[in-house]
Amino acid sequence: MRLRLLVISLLTVSFLGALDHTVVSTSLATVAGELGALKLMSWVVVGYTLASTVLLPVLGKLGDVLGARRIFLSSLVMFLAASLACGFSQDMAWLIAARVLQGMSSAGLQLMSQTIIARVTSQRERPRYMAIIGAAFPIAVLVGPVLGGAITDYWGWQWVFWINIPVGAAALALALVAVPHLEPGPMPRHFDVAGAAVFTAALVALVLAATWAAERSAGPATAAALAVSMLGFVAFYFVERRAPEPIVPLHFFANRTIAAGTALSAIIGVGLFSITAYLPTYVQMAYQTTATVSGLVPIATVFGMLTSNLLTGWLASRTGRYRIFPILGTSLGAAGLFVMAVLPAGLPLWVPMIVMAVVGMGTGAFMSLIVTVVQGAAPASQTGTITATINLVRQVGSTVATAIIGGVIGFGVAALLPAGLDASTLTPQLVKGAAPAVQASVAQIYASVFTPIFIALAATYAVGIVAAVLLPHGRLSDEPVPAPQTTSESLSA
């Protein structure tokens, strides 16, 4: 009974963290207008993304050292306080600062939810519960934009943030009862301050470079940020090699399960999460639909992901087998994205909906499962650290790939548009009011620009097939997770 209460609490909190990222999107224009800072609007999202990304390895290490329960409850309290502050924002700088705090606490909620489940269940039980908690993200993607729009229209944008307070308070009360006191690992002799600082600087520079590249408005700044990022990651590699207790132990990747699982996690971010934001634009332009109807394709994608995630989690827990799911999942993803690349323009909308639902099903087949598999290959004393690493590569892959795809679309469409059409002012409404020949031309341009993108993403999933095949054969263990002993436990295959 206590495990069920724990899962309900973790699911609620994970949903709040995931929803807070998606629910804000439809209220941004209203927020920027009322606070009078349209130019800073993107930083409401970028600040949240930066904070939730750069803190992952630090929080993972702190969870191992101080205990996952302590970090989880602290993150939840901070999340509620930040949500309150967001709603009371008097200007955009205040809102951005509060969103940074929200992002920091959201990272702790997401990470510690997975870490706690890993500590209280056997590896065999874990996929089922991890899939339930993992369902928070696709559900948030489905309901977030609609819910955010409705709240903004009827209650005011402040309630987009304040709605977290009653739900989060209930989740906190439940968590105080349900989340067990987990034995923390041994206190490190040296905390890797240098590694954390260098990694944070490198990752902030990378996310900034990706964001500016997507906006295509800061050429020299983008190049400088990218250079700082590359130098930072090189420095981070050498710092971690020398650190007595690094925040990202590089020796993890000598283990085949961890190396292959990390690659699969990155492929989810690069191969699917990156393209989802652009699917409505593609559908509106290539299939001549309204904005409302264009949302059906990403909805079908996410629904396929949700269904497959829950089904494979249940099957893996029931059978103990796991290797077949990432192999099938990456194969479905590669095939589906290749089909998207060769679909001719003008087909009925249900065709891309079905194809992208297949891609979503393929991704969901290993989205949460791979976290479980990798956790089982790491020492119990470093569960938080390895969980942070898996989430980190997925998030960074998604951020960078999203920016690259945005740049390709922007430059590609601008280069191919016929004379008389300006890419900077081209809207679906403008295209729908144009002559049939212009509509057909724009549809063909978008299809031709997206074709190499879909092919590249299909190739990414093809690499994932190789990584999935490299996963060792085996079964998920029924043995209880041992209490953390030392930070030098050997890795299992």
C-alpha cells in the first residue's frame, strides 16, 4: 500500500514538473504583453531549460550523498515557492529569475523521482513503476498547451503558475508520508567543485549557442558561445579524469550496458523530441491545415509514445526481458521517420498521423525502460549520478538538435521561396489566401526542406538499432537493491 502511495506522489510531482514546461507556452504572448518585454519572452523558456539541464549532474551527486528523500522534498518546497513567485511577477526580469528557480527545482523532482523508485524496487519490478512515472511527460505534452490557454483566457496568466500550489501542497503532504528514509551513500572526501563549475559553464554556453542559432539573430555571439562550450567540455574531460570522486564518473562508460543505454537515451532527445516542436508548422504548410488541426500529428505521436511506454514497462516487469524492446523501438522509429521523408505532399492528414504514431510507439518502447536497465548496471551508491547522466544526454540532445533543425528550416525555406514571398512574414494564413499555384509551391518547398531532416533523424534511430543490439543479453534481477556501501563498487554487466 505504501508503494502505491509513493508512486502516486512521485507521479503527481513528476507531472507538475513536466506540465510546468508545456503549460507556459500558450500564455507567453499574454505574459510578455502585460509585463511589457516582448524581446525577453524567449528567456522565460530558455532560463527554465538552462537551469533544469545544468543542475542534473550536481543534483544526482547530492542525491547519492545526502539522500534522495532530502533532495526530493527540498526541490518540491522550492518548486512551490518559485511557482508562487512567478505568479506575483511585476516585470519580466522577476519572472525569468523565478522561472530559473522553477527549472532548478524541476530537475530535482524529475531526477529524484526516478532515483527513489530505483532504490525501493527490484530491477524486475522497476520498469512497471518507472513507466507510470514516465507517463507524466507525454500526458503533460498532450494537455499542457490546451490547459495553459484555458487558464490564461479565463483566470489570468498568473494562475498558470499558481495552480501548482494546491496540487503541489497535496503531493508534498503525501510525499512526507510515502517517501521512505533512504540510506545515503558515504560522504565524499572531496566534492568535485571544479568539475561542476566547468561542466555548468560549458553546458550553459552550449544551450545559449543552440538557442541563439535557432533565433538566427546573434552570429558572432553564437560562434563565441559554441567555442567556449567546446573548450569547456574538453576541460571537463580532463578535470573528471583527475577528480577523486567526479560528478560524472567517466569509467561508467567502459560498461557496455551503460554506454549503449546512454546512447539510446540521447537518440530519444535527438531523434524525436527535437522534431516534435516543428511538426505543426510542417503540417500547416505542407498539408494546408489550420493551426488547430495541425496539432493532431504531434498528439498522435505522443499518444503512441504513452501507450507503448506503459505496455513495454508492464511486459518487461512480467517477463524480465528487456533487450528486445529497444531493438524493436529503434527499428520502428527509423522506419517511421524514413516513411515521413518519402511521403508525397497532398496526402490525407491521417497518413502522417499514423506514421508519427508509429515513431512515438517505437520511442516509448524504451523511453523509460532504458533508465531502469542502466540504473541496474551502476552501483547502488551512484544511482542518482547515473540517472542524472541518462537524463542529461537526452535533454542536451533535444536542445541542440532542436536548434539545428530550426536553422535548417529557416534557411532552407528562405532559399527556396519564389520571388514575392518573404520567409520572415510567411504565415499559414497568408499561404491559404494565396493563389492555388503558390499554395502548391509552398507545400512542395516545406516537403523538400523536411525530407533531409526526416532522413537524418531516421539515420539517428538506425544508429540506435546498433546501440540496442550491443546491449548485453540478460534478465532483470528480482533481487532487492542493496543499500549503498562505498563509492567504488564494481559495475555489473
